[in-house]
Amino acid sequence: MASTNSSARPTRRRNPRPARTAGTTSPAQANVVALSVAEPELLPLAMHRITARFEVDDWGRDPELVRILGGVAGLRWHPTVGGVRHLPAHAGALLVTNARRYALTPLLVAWSVGLATKRPVRFVGRPDVAPAGPLLRRLGGLLDQPLEVQAALRDGELVVVGTEPSRSSRQAGIVPVEHVGAALKAGVGIYPVAALSSPFMRRSRVEVGTLVRERLKRRGPLAEVELAEHAQHRLQQRLDEIGGLQGIEKFLDLRREG
């Protein structure tokens, strides 16, 4: 007969923690949406890409590839998005976001806003050389050319453009005047989009601001310059207002400066 160990300790059962509900926000964050991204099963999806036919839209974006790589992006970023109610439901718009060096912020914003609005979102900055150019085009990338940006905006697309890169996510760089001019010629609105992320954390924050309005009705290049400066000012205001990762980013900036 097998002997029993009388000194064995009884197994303690732990009470399971209550599961968190995706998208739950505090009253102060009623307009902020926490995006839930399912982790992809990469092998079946890759085999499907090899064996199946797939389509791209008029601008070369491949929705299925975006869905696959979006699942992979969910392993890197866990974004919360706010303010998407400010964006038009169907018309085109230029989304101006702050850019930190090596942070891929325009891609983060395009992916996050696309998930929140259920609309395809383009981003400016793909190269015109292989292999990176064709791949980024399938993800929604546009050439860094005002005529292409203007055509996409006139076609009713949401287009993300980054400011001049800076060392910190909390600093709004110079807004490209040529793309502001493309938005004016296309007759669409310009919206500041503040984005905070950290290279050491999955959490990220994307906040869409209200429409940037022209202070004075001008014509010619001066109107584009003034509107670009106003968009930069509005973007910096949005960055100063939102919380989330701001304290962490400040701590990391101080460490880099020290």
C-alpha cells in the first residue's frame, strides 16, 4: 500500500482576479477608447497569404495584410484613442501628429485611428524604392509628395503626416507646410493628433483634437505658413493637456539629458 506523507501541506487555492473589461474607462476618460487587438495566429495567416488571392484598394492598401500586421503591432503597442468623434465620418482629413525619432509614430496613429474609426487611414512617408516602398504602400503608405497627398485627401481619405522629428514625444515639431497646402487645395480639414508612446512600455496614447481653423482668410503661400504654425501650436497644446504617459516620458527625457 502506498504510504501517505502526513507532512505534506494542503494545496491553497487562490481566488482568481476579476478579468479586466477591454475599453473600460474612468468618468474623466469617457471619450477615450482602449483598443483590444487579438493576437494573430501567424502560421495559418501566412499560409493563407501564400495560397489565396488578395485585393488592394485604389491606393494600393491591402486590408488583409494590414489586419495581419496589425495583430503583430498589438504585441508592441497597447493604444488608447480619444477624440475620434472630431473627425469627419466620410470626408477626407489631414491628421498632423508629433513625431519622435525612430518611434514610427505616424504608423502608430494610422493603425490606432483606423481601428477606432473602422476606416482605412493612410500615412505619409513611404519611399519609392523596393522592397520597403511596395510593402509600406500595402500598409497604407503614401509618397512624401504634396500632389499625392492632395489627391488622396480629395478622394476622401484620412491621411496622417508627422511633424519634424524631435527627441521627445511631448514636443510638437515643425508642421510640413507643403502638406498643409495640399489640404487647403483639397478643401479638407486639418486635425492635430497628439501621440505619446515609450520604447520601454506597450501602453500608448493617441488623442485627436478639434479642427484647426484659419485665423485669417488669406490666399497664397502665406496662408499655408500661418495655418501650419497654428496647427503646430494646437498640437503642442494637446500634448500639454493629455496625461497618460506624460510623466513617464518626462522621466525618460530627464535621464537622457542627464
